[in-house]
Amino acid sequence: MFVTNAGVNPTSTIAALALRAAEHLVEQRSEVPRPEPTTTFAVDCEQTVTVPEPAAESAPAVITFGVEERGRLAALADALLPPRQDRPAPSAVGIAKGLLEQVLAARPDLAEPLRRALVGGAAGTGADARLQELADDDAEACDALELVVAGGYYMSPDVRAAIGYLGQVPRPVVIEGLPA
């Protein structure tokens, strides 16, 4: 809120606030941590300088899930996002197949907690019970499962078509009729 009224140009108020802020910064600058100064040096132009090659990056680890884990993922995904008349089930669009790989390619950090979500649990535990167990006992694994399922599901072309999402498409801005 400006101290000047609406009929007056607020420039002087803005300038006063900027001056006050600058004065405060000058007063407090001794308390602001400063980075150590860098050392610079000159190199003789005729001298050869050898720059070490950067270390070669190791190939990313291949993340694999077995048939049982993929089957459990499909069952849990269907429990998280049940099919509707206008939307396919996650298992039907391939959440446990290629979509899983797409999500993990973008977020490999989700592989380990996802694996915990898929391999743990009491024997014979149904999908709904396992989801509740994860929510109660392993929030990280539950979050990873939900993110993988939601991310993979909405990456499916079938799902995007069902919800009418065309993807990122350019929309021209019509300048005529806009105020100057």
C-alpha cells in the first residue's frame, strides 16, 4: 500500500521505499557472508598447459523389474486409478510395460522405493490392503508408487486422447483488439 492517495503519482513513494531498502542493505552488509576471493594467475603464452580430460561418465545402471513385480504394479495401479467408462485401466494402457521404463528413465531415483512397494507386504495381500499398508508403514515407497502410476498413466497416448489432452500445442496470440 502506498502512502500517497490514488490521484497522485506513486513514483516518489516507490523511490523512498527503494532508498530505505538500499540503506538497510548497506547497514546489514557486514553480516552478509562473502565467498572466498578467487585466485587469478597469468599463463605465459608460449608455455603449454595440459588440461586433464574429464572423467568418463559411467553408463547409467539398467533398472529391471521382473514379471511378478510388473504384475503387482499393474494390480496396484488399477487399485489406485480404477478404470471408468471413459478411461482405460492403467494395466490396459501398459503401465507395467513400456510406460514404467519411460517414467524410470526420467526419474531413476524412484526405482528403489518402487521396488520396495512391489516386493513387500504380507503374502496374499490384496491391492487395496497393500496400498493402505504402504501409506501407514512406508510413505516413500507409497509416494514413489503413486508418482510412477500417475506419471506413466498420463503419458499414455490412449489416456491423453480419452481426456482430450493434445499435448503442448502452440497458440497464436491475436494482438488486434488488445489494449495498447
